[in-house]
Amino acid sequence: MCRPGSPPAGAAPGAAGMGPVLLCALLLGLSRAAPRDHEVAFLPGLAKQPSFRHFSGYLCAGPGKHLHYWFVEAQSNPQSSPLVLWLNGGPGCSSMEGFLKEHGPFVIQPDGVTLKYNDYAWNKIANILYLESPAGVGFSYSEDKKYTTNDTEVARNNYLALKDFLRLFPEYSKNDLFLTGESYGGVYIPTLAEWVMQDPSLNLKGIAVGNGLSSYEINDNSLVYFAYYHGLLGTELWRDLQAFCCSQGQCNFHDNSNLNCTLKMEETIQIVEESGLNIYNLYAPCDGGVPGSMRYEGDYLITHDLGNSFIRMPMRFSWRQNLFRMPVARKKVRMDPPCTNSTALSAYLNSPEVKKALHISPDAPEWQVCSFEVNRSYKRLYMQMNDQYLKLLGATKYRILVYNGDVDMACNFLGDEWFVDSLCQKVQVARRPWLYTEGGENQIGGFVKEFTNIAFLTVKGAGHMVPTDRPLAAFTMFSRFIKNEPY
């Protein structure tokens, strides 16, 4: 089990009173090198095993909390390459999706059995730690099986897990450290960075957030503009929204008390989120066809809603609240992101051979891409991330990248651009196209605007999962960020 230990020197002094740093009693003594019993010796599904080392196991994140990780060393010069932490969002969704479908070294194939090497894997230039967080997500678990948590607790637990990783892998403790993630990682990463930046034993260099939830209000307000200017709403509905939700040039689509605004917002939400459009990529087909709010699949009731948009709208959660009250919901609900297909991923990760190779605990839950239990009981404490970003920027030594696929509607580019602008930093490079090379020719990757220590960047034609949709452009962007090269 995980037991409390004494806090090491320099452990998050600004978070006093939130508990000691915890050490795993599972491994006795201080490790001096990568733990051999965590190393993945043979990974099923690969035609040829990799030349780089990779490890899978559990990290202590608090009393009785075991977070599953999969760590891949850089494909060249791991000793001097940066250490990058990656978190997917939700809240309640697994970072194994980032590993096996976005930028990990292996990509799951539709048969749910085979893996292929990723030509644009981010571990070509960095050591990458994929963490399933919080407990209850993926193969991560808590000994007491209680999965109610909140933003503050998750930030602390992720910090403790990172410290435990560096206890197990002390050879990486002095490497440059970057914290990265996407979606609800827009909350996870800046709140974790608050802890990490106060720990002088960690060599934090910066953070990168992709299609992140940075402000509920800005995300909601911008999404209505995004929807209208992408041809989704029509002129009549747009005119009514302007009439009922806007005043003196300011629009409030987020928590407007005007009943007529609420009714028109109900129409808007139905079009954007419930009509069958792919909310993660407007121009991509919807895997599985047009979903209903709920459906049955075998013994499971399938729900698709992750609920990060329009949470202040009174009608937004009516059907979800009914779902929560159903007795069957206690054990038989599966949460799949809308218009995505996680069948191959689930089949692969739940196979006994793979679980054995990854050293998965028998106490771990069945792997699912998102945990309904974690999501439904998660307490959102922060409505915006301004304070966290301003703390990082105020230190003047961290670099920040906020990037967005420009056809995502879950966390749209316009909202994150507005958010970065709202931080009121000095513009260093005006908004301009950025280029990458494909097939020997330069192509526009998107647009970038650079401020002092923070950049906002779009990836043209990408949705919510940027490396899935535009792998080469995403790798180019990541490489320039990590190496501190001009975009």
C-alpha cells in the first residue's frame, strides 16, 4: 500500500497544510535506477520490439491511491532529453488514448490486436510519462474504491505521483521538465504547475495545453460565435440570440437569466452537441453514426456527455441527473466520448496478455476510455485558469504554449485565443501563419501569436486530438516548443 512519508526539502511550500509527500512502501529503499520489475520486456501486438526502453506500473499519489503510468524513454539520448508529463482530460478520461491514438510510439490498429510504430511519436525527442489520473481512471485505482475528487486534490495527487516517479527514476530528476495535456488538462496542467513551480528539486521549464478548458465562460461565449460563423446556426437563430442574450455590444451565452435567451440557447446546444455533429472535429464523420444521449450496448448503458460546455444552463443536465438517479447507473454505465470509437483500444488494453505485460494490478478496474463514476462525482472548483497562468508568467522563467486544432468545438480555438489575450501580456510577434515541411514542401500549419513567455497557436484542420488529425504538424509544433525554437 501507499504510506505517508516525510516531506523532502523544497516540497511545495506554498501548499502547506495539504499533506506530506507520500512514498510507496511497495518498493523498499530509494531507487538508484529505473525499476526493473516495471520494465516492459515484451509488448503484444508489435511485429518487432522497440529499441528504446519503456516501463509500466503504479505510482503513489496519496494514501491508498495507485496511479497507473506508462513511461517511454526518448528514442535517442534519453539521459539528456527532456522529461514530459502527459495528461488527457475528461475529467475522467485515460491518458492511454494519448499514448495509443495520438502521439505515443505505438498506434493501435482497428483490429484491437496490432500495434504499428508512429512516425511522429513525441518520444523521438523527449522522455514521456503518460499518467492515468485521477484514481478510478483507466487502470488507476484507490484501495477504498472511493472516487469522489476535485481539482485541488487531483493537482496534489498528480504532484505526488510525479515525485514518486522521480524516486523510482532518479536519473531523470535533473532533466528539463515539461507538463503537457489536453482538454480538461487545461485545468489539470496549470493547477499541477502551481505545485511543481514551488518545488526547487524539479526542473520545470514550461507547460503546453492543447484544446484546453481554460475558462467556462469564455469557452461558452466563443462557441456560439464559432457555431454561427461555421454555418451551424442560421441567420434567424443568430438574430434571436443577439436580441435575447446580448446587451450594449456584450453577449452572455454562458449563464444568462433571460428566459428567451435560455430557450434559444437550448436550440443552439441541440444543434452543436446533440444533432450528430462531431463535437471533437466539425468536419469529421461521427463514428458509430448519430448518437442519442443514451443507448444500451449489451449490459451497459452508454452515455456520451462529458459536460464541459454550458454547465450553467438550467436544461443542460436534466437528462444526466435522471441518469444518475437510476439504480442501474451505479455499476452498468459506460461513458464514451461522442463520435469516437474506443473499441480497439479497450480490446487491446483489457486483453490478459497486455495487462500482464504492463504489470496491471488485479485490483485495477476494467479499462475504459472514460470513467463515468469519476466524471459524475468530480467537483469542479475552478471556473477559469487566469490566476494559475499569471503565477507562471509572473515568474518570467517558464514558457507556455496554448494550442488548438481549429475545427474542435469541445474547447474551441476562438475561446482559448480570447483567454490568452485576456492575460494582457506584451505581444512579441503579431499573429501570423506558421509553416512546417511535408513532402519537401512548406505548408501552413496554422497561425501563431507570441507574447512574452506565452504563445497561442492553431493547427489548421485539426480537431480536439491534434496529433491524431495532423500528426506531422503536431510533432513539428511540439519539437519547436520543447527546443525553444521559433514557431
